Amino acid sequence: MLNYSSLVTMLDKGLCCSQMIIQQGLEDTGQEDNPGLITAVSGLCKGMHSRQICGAISGSVCLLSLCAPDNISDLAKQVVEWFVSEYEGKYESINCGDILGDDEDNHKIRCPQIIMATYNKTLELLEESGFELP
């Protein structure tokens, strides 16, 4: 399970938000380590490297697609609606740049909370859809 300690370990390894969600998801769903996938997901980091859509939500949708491809349309909609309801009002959008604001320290303050909450919601949706976690 993703907790603050494992998140810090992944941060120390240089992983970004979307990569952390996928890496932890692979571990928690009993799938093989997939360095190629982790590298590919780095394209979602920092709002697709343009401070746009938060990498935590795009990483979540990728994990849902990996684990429950037959239900992805419904699950993606649910997690995005949840994310918007949780964070859009708080940060005025779900874009990385707006979440971070003008303070890079927010990366260490806001992002870990968002990543953990989004990951937990992702697992919850997987379980509700019938995906069995090991």
C-alpha cells in the first residue's frame, strides 16, 4: 500500500506522481515490475511536462486501464469526477501548475497528499469493480 514512507522512497528514486501511482499499483496488484511502463509514464509527469492535467490523475487512469481494461470508461469517469470534486475548488483547477501555484515547495506539501488520496481512490474503484487485490 502507498503510504508516506513509500512515497518518500519513490521520490528519492526520482519518480514523479504518475510513476509512483503506476509503480505502487504494479506492486499492490501483484503484477511484474515493468521498468518500460514506468519510463513511459514519465511523460505524464508535471502535467505532461507543461503543468497541465495533474500527473496523479492521469497515472490513476493508466492504472485503472491496466487493471480493468473492460471497465475503463466508467472507472476513468468516476475517478476524474472524484478528483475534480476534491481538488478543483481547492486549487481552482486540476492542472499541476495551479495546484503548485508559484511556490515549488508545494510540490513537497500538496503533491504527497494528492498522490496518496488519488491512489487510494483508484484502489477503491478497482475493488468495487470486482478486481481482486492479492
